[in-house]
Amino acid sequence: MTASNHSSVSHTVFHLLGIPGLEDQHMWISIPFFISYVITLLGNSLLIFIIFLERSLHEPMYLFLCMLAGADLVLSTCTVPQALAIFWFNMREISLDRCITQLFFIHSTFISESGILLMMAFDRYIAICYPLRYTTILTHTLIGKIGVIAFLRSYCTIFPIIFLLKRLTFCQNNVIPHTYCGHIGLAKYACNDIRVNIWYGFSILMLTVVLDVLLIFVSYILILHAVFHIPSQDARHKALNTCGSHVCIIILFYGPGIFTILTQRFGRHIPPHIHILLANVCMLAPPMLNPIIYGIKTKQIWEQVAHVLFIKQK
């Protein structure tokens, strides 16, 4: 994307429109945003507190879940307060540095969550396929190392985007029709050639999120192969039930993102505000629903939540 006339002026301040076309509805739209953010903060904080407090939950599955809850808190905090500031106080201005910082944490946290979901699939694979070696393979030391690698992978792959954006001259429009900043969403306002940004972003997506999806798919094929070779029907049902919460979260995490990509690619006649709303659903729904899904479907967590919230009050 090149421009015939390169202006010497490069924008250092941008204006986020929120949800264009629905400006008069911003106050009403803010209500589900606010409610989902409060539920996200309370649910994930409680989940981390319960897992940290109860030694019986210091198992690999719950430690990975604790990492996921922490990433959910970061992801929602990177986006929702900014959107609420636009909806409530009309605070649309955002500096270039702040915009780049926001998109860095959004993209890196998204990749981190994808890596955590892969680790959780690996946990279920070991638990079902090698149950007798589960505790000897997934030690706390290994879990810590895997967690560090997942977060380093996300930060190291997104870090070059800072320099790819800093090299650009933003001499075109400085109005961003969104509630938060994104890599290509910002880069397209540059006068320079952004093919490097596009190809780097595509490569990162393929080497992280898409690769994670493929490995999760392979792990569940191996899990299903092992489960259906279990002679006892009750044992098969129990094994599949342990994967239920993880499968729900996988669908919830990747599903809206895939749907959003498809609507952007093929839904040319869909109004822009629908695309913006779908993008926000990707940021709102998983962090809000993840602790609820695990809280309802996991007996140990539900028992500990009930114990902390109700029994200790007596």
C-alpha cells in the first residue's frame, strides 16, 4: 500500500470511533460491555484465588486453568476499559505509542491463550493415554517451564511488530473505526508499503494459532483413539467427561474468531458495525464464560467455590 504523495506529517494521535453507525446507541451498548467485564474480573479473580488457596487443586489441569484465567484478565482489561471510555465519556483520542502498546498486549495475550489451550490439550492427552505416568511426566517444574515458553513465544513473536509499525509514516486518515487498536487496522493508514506487516502478521498467525489448532486436533484424535479402546463404558464416559470443559473453551475461543474472519472475507455486504461487534465478542465472551464453564463442569472447583463463598460466611 503506497501513496503517490507522501506527506511530511505523520499522525501521532488517532481517534477511535467505537462502533461506527451506532454512536447514538453507545450508552446502551456499554451495558453488556460493563456487565461482562465485571463478571470477567470477579470470575477469573475468584478462580485464581481458589486454585492458589486450595492445595488439592495444585494439579496440572488447574495450574493451566490458572494461567488461562490470568491471560483472560489481561485480554479483557486491554480492551473493555478503552471501549467504556469511548461509550461513556467520548474519550476517543489515543496516542500512537499507546495504540501500539495496546495492540501488542492484545495480540500477545491472544497467542498466549492459544498456547495455554494447547498445553491443556497435552494435559488431557497424558491423563487419558498415560494415566499411570501422569504425575511423573507433568511435574510442577515442567509445567512452569512450559508456561514460560508459551508466554515467551507470544511476546517474542509480537515484539517485532512494534518496530514494523514504528517505521511507518501515518499521513493518511487518523480515524480508526473500532473500539481498540489492531496491527493491520493501524498499519493500513500508513503511506508506506505495508506488505512486510501483512506477511509477518500472516506468518505469525500460521506459526502460532493455526499450528496450535492443528496440534490440539491431533491430540484429540489420539485421545479419542485411546478412549474408544477402553473396555468399560463407564470408564469411557468418565474419560470423555474430563475433556468436556476444555472442548467447550476451545470452541468458545476459536469459534468467534473463525466466524469473524469468514464474515470479513465473504460478508462484503455486512454493515461495518456488525464486524466491529463480532470482533468485540471475541474479546468479551471467552474471558467471561471460561470461569463459568469450568466452575459448573468441574466438581472440585465448584465445591471449593461453594466452600469459600458460603461455608466460611457461617
